[in-house]
Amino acid sequence: MISVIIAAFNAAATIDRCISSIDVAKKSHEIELIVIDDGSKDETARLLHSWESAKVWITVKYQRNSGVADARNTGLDIATGNYIVFIDADDSIDDWYFDFVVEQAVDRDIEMLAFGHKRIMLNGDVIERHNISAEYSRQDIESLQLRVTENRNIYWYVTTKVYSKSLIADLRFNCDVKLGEDGIFNIECLDKASHLSVVPDCPYNYYENATSMTSLRYKPGLLESIEADYKARIKIHDWSISATEKQVLLSDFARSYIEHMLPYLLNNLAHIEVWKRRTELMRIRQSFVYQNCLPHYYQQHPSRGIRILISCFSRHWYVMTLVFLQLSWTKAKVKRHV
């Protein structure tokens, strides 16, 4: 049995596409699909009721809106499969997805499997994100845990993983983390795993949408979400390691929150009033996340523009940071209209 868990919130526009792809891929496989309607206000509940009535292998649970982490936890609480996969309500899978899961995870008795995905962009472009094949032992995993950012294809998503139920056991998603909860969950799973298999196949289709991190909308509470993620990361990592290993881990933290999270925070400023930007920029710079991370940042970002932004930001050169940001926003706007 493979348990498929979907957390759905206001997913009326995409839930049929998602479940239809699962229905096609199911074939003769023993599947249970558990969909958690996380307090949707649109037509999601009606559509899910229709699917549940038509397919005996689909179970729908309804709950008050509590966030994706809590919804997935509800699914984990009732899942009965030997293997667990997560699919987002606005994504889809290829018709060979379950053939692949059985061949690569079930038949090989793999604790945790990481695979690639196809990214469907807003303009219709399709980008395949392949992994490099690898098999990791317990000793290898301990090294991976020090380099989460470097191995983000393993850590950043739960939708591109297959988990054995025995590995997950009582582990649950951290409901206090609204951004990066997938990474926290994967770190905790790998803390227990004795073997990780990574394959290049891309049977999962991720659809970019208007509310994604890379979209052109303001994300309220983004700094607070990143701070919550940082606190959770600090709490779950094993710090009883050598001084050398600790420095590797701290450097990886710095790279994650400076190279990957900071650009989102800085670009978020584009969506607030001009006169508020300097105050918000100062608030970001004074956050404990960047106070702690900047002293351990030794990398050189491949993008010259990002390097300049990081340098100005770290030196408290707020006016220069905003000038370079405005230049980058103008350049991006021109590029979108070419």
C-alpha cells in the first residue's frame, strides 16, 4: 500500500487536474489517497466530495484552516500505507509515477527516496530538474546533514520524496514553521535514516503560481516566517559535533539564509511604499538571523549583482542597497516587457 497525502486549501481551480493525474497513474497499484481540505472557502469541498463518492480508494477529511503542516499531519495520522508520498493540490504526476515508486522504493526496500521534478512556469515553459544518482549510507547522511543548502535537492521538498512509513513513524511537520517546513521534516527524517537513495527521474510536475515565492506579490510576515524556520533549524540539528564540523554547519546556515532567503526578503521591498523601505531593510538587517549568519558567510555568490547586494546589506549601507535593488527591479521589469 502506498499512501498519498494531499493538503488542499482553496484548490478548486487545480484539484481535479491533480487527482485526475493520480487516477490515471494508479493503474493496478494499491493506493490510498488521503485529501485534507484545510478549511477551503471555494468549491474545493464539493469537488472532493464528488471524487470520494466515485472512488473507494479516496478518503477526504475536512478541518478548520490550520496550514499545510497541520493538514499533512492529519494525513499522516490516518495513513495505513507502507510508503508515504506527498502531492500538492496544484501539482500533478506523470502516468508512470507509481510504477516508478514501486520499482525504485518499494521493490528495493528503500527508507527514503529523492527524485527530480518538472517545473511548469507561468509562461508555459517546462524546466526539468534532474538529480545526480547517488546512494548514501548512514555515515554519508551524517555528512549531508552539515550541508543542507548544498544538497537542497534532497532537503527542500517533500513532494519529490518517497518515505517508508517505518522511517516517519511518529515524526510530524512543525506547525510553527510556515516557510521551510519541508526542509525541517526532511532533516528529521534523515536523522533516523540508515540509507538514502537519490535518482534523476522526474515524474512530478510542479506548477508555478501567482502566490509562489518567486511571484510578483508582497508576502506579509516573510521575515517572521524565515526567523521561525531558523529557530527550528537550530533546534533540530545535532550540535554535539566537532569544532570543524560545527563551522561547516554554521557556514551552510549562512549560505542558506543569505544567498537564498535574503533575496526574497529584499525583493519583497518592491511591493511596499518607497518611504517604508529603508525602515524595513533595517529591520531585516537587525534580525537575529542575519546578526548570527553574516559572521559565518565566506562564500562568493556567482551573480555579481547578488554579491554587491550582500556586501552593501552586511555593511549597513542601506541607501546603496536600495539603489542597487531599484536598478535590479527596473532591469527585471524591462526584461519582462521585451
